[in-house]
Amino acid sequence: MNAMMEGGGMMLGMGIVGLLSVIALVLLIAALVKYLFFSRPKQ
């Protein structure tokens, strides 16, 4: 019973870390796209 609870907690922790990583990655990509497309001088 205890092993199962520990495994669940570990999975939950990894899920949270994964979610934060995905959010950080999305924000990074959005910032990069914005920078590449909007910081160039218009011709």
C-alpha cells in the first residue's frame, strides 16, 4: 500500500515538473517567434 502511494506522489511531482517545462517551452518559443518576426526593421 505504501509503495503505491509513493509511486503516485512521484508521478504527480513529475507531472507538475513536466507541465511547468511545457509552459516554459511554449513561452520561450512564443518569445522567439515574436522576436524574429517583429523586431526586424520593416522594408
